[in-house]
Amino acid sequence: MAPNDQGNPTKKQGSSNRGFASMDPQRQREIASEGGRAAHEKGTAHEFTSEEAREAGRKGGQARSQSNRSNRASSAGGNR
């Protein structure tokens, strides 16, 4: 048996039951929502203007498109 197993066959090697990432997704949403509400109440939350949102979407689309091109180029070279 692996040293990290410690008798628990269902536990993945190297995983931890601590921290935000190991929480139930519903609990993560609750915590994140509380933070968002607190920021809005405090007045420090950033609210995107339509222009900022448009720019962010454009950048995301460019990054995704570039990623797709590099994936196609690398997979096409080795399979032919």
C-alpha cells in the first residue's frame, strides 16, 4: 500500500480533506456568495460596465481561439 493511504482504500493518494477546494461545491458557493455580498455592502466590489464586459469577452475569445489553433497544429503533426 502507498504510504499516504493509511488504511483508507477510498482516499486518493496525495489528496487532503482540508481547504476550500476539498469542500462540497454547494458550500463553496455559499462562502463565495457571502464574500460577494460583503464587498457590495462595503462598496469595494467591482461592477463591470458593458464596455469592460465586452472587452473581457473579446480577450477570452481570442485566447480560446489561439489555444484551439495550437492544439490542432500539435496533434496534426504526429498523426500523419
